[in-house]
Amino acid sequence: MTQLTRKDITRDFIRSKRPCTDGYRWYLKRQETLSDYQALLDDLVAAGRLDDANWLLDQLGPTDDVLRLDELDAPALVFAGSVECRGSMEVDGVLRTGRSLSVGGGVRAGSLKAGEDLRVSGALQCAGPLQVASDMRIGWSLQVAQALRCGGSLRVGWDVDIQGDVRVEGRIHAGHGVVVGGQLACQGGIRTGDDLSVTGAIEVAQGVESAGSVRTQSHLQCGTGVVATQDIEAGGAIRVGESLQAGGRIVAGPDYAVFAGLASPMDSWDSCGWVRAQEKPARLLSGWWAEV
């Protein structure tokens, strides 16, 4: 990507991006004919104009600059390039990078957005939305008070607790349990070291493997199968493309049914559309019941 230089950001250039009236007036009061991109972002953050800083980064895009820190304790940070922090980061408000974010310790942020991948060796706590364009790797636990969007795969060493909706374009792997307060959509597969508990619907393009239970208050739908060492329970329908296996019970919601083998030929259900549990699920409408 072509780097923006000081001569690139002029009053006419900013005006061509159609900023809000108040933001453009603030820019004119700086009394600068020319502006450095990152310096302008820093000034906006210092003035508390975080929406304007986010808008500017959206308009001008990322740079190849790298900010290296020992640690960070700040009200906010908006950096157009990559950030590498050897220690921990404490950011009360917006933490945003145009490219990757790598942290050797833990992270606490009001909201977090990374234009590429995110690497955190410790725990990550986010009081607002969390959005990462590529892969996420969290060494310890992950806590998000609002929604999470991940454009790659999500790997967390310990527990995952997300209060809003979750959408992950790759796979999800959690060393311990996963709790989601909204909907869960995953374009890969899901593997958890303990319970998977979701308030909204679960939609997984591939399959789910849980070392605990799988529970949702809504529908459960997987492109392949679901394996859980304990119960598989849904408040709505259970639909899987291949097999279902639970160490405990398999239970759909009242007036809903259980469907297995939906992506498999009926004459092969005994090999790739079977259902196993402590007892035969009520209202099992497709799939081959395999006596344990």
C-alpha cells in the first residue's frame, strides 16, 4: 500500500472525504496546511474525538508503520499500522490498529478493533465490541461484554465468555468452556475443553466437539456432526448433516425434533448419520439410532 506522506493530507484532501461539519471545523482550527497522518490521528485521540479518529482510519486505511512499546496505560490508542507491546496494555476507551496487534502480557480495553491479526499472550478483557479482521490467539481467558467478530480462526487457551453475538469465519478452539450470551455463528468447526453454552442459536458450518455439554436456548444446526461427553440440549430443533453423539441425553425443545444425517444418503445413515446417547431422543425424525 502506498504510504501517506505529509504532503498528501491537505485541507482539500480532507474535504474530499466529506467529513462531518464539526470535525472539519476542528481540523481547520489546527491551522495546518499540511498534516502527517499518524500525528493527525494522535491529535484527534488527545482531543477526545475518537469517532473522528476511527472515521479517518476508515477513510485512509492502514500504513506499514510499527509502534513498539514496553507497556501501555492510556485513555485510548488509534494507530494506523501495527502495534507490538512487550508487556500489558490498559486502555480505557478505544484500542484500534490498522494492521496487527501483538501483546506479550494481558489486555484490558473499552473496545478493540484490529485490521489484521491479534495475538495476546495473557488474558483479554474488552468492555465493548471486539473486531479482528484475521486470526485471534489468546493465551489465557477471553471476556467480551458485547459482540465479537473474527475474520479468521479463534484460539483461546482458557475460558471464553462473550455476552453479545459471535461470528467467526474460521475455527474456534477453546481450552476450557465457552459461554455466549447471543447468537453463535462459525464457518469452521468448534472444539471446547468444557461446556459450550449459548443463549441464541448455534450455526456451525462444520462440526462441534465438546469435552462437556452442548446447550442452546434456541436452535442447533451443524453442517457435519456434534460430539459431546455430556448432554446435547436445545430449546429448538437439532439439525446436523451427519452424526450425533452424547455421553448423556440428546434433547430438542418442546414441539421440536432431532434430525441427523441431513447431508448423508439415507442408506448410509448407519455409518455417517447415526445417533448415540444414553437413551433414544424423543422425536428423532431422521438418522439411524445406534443402541449403546
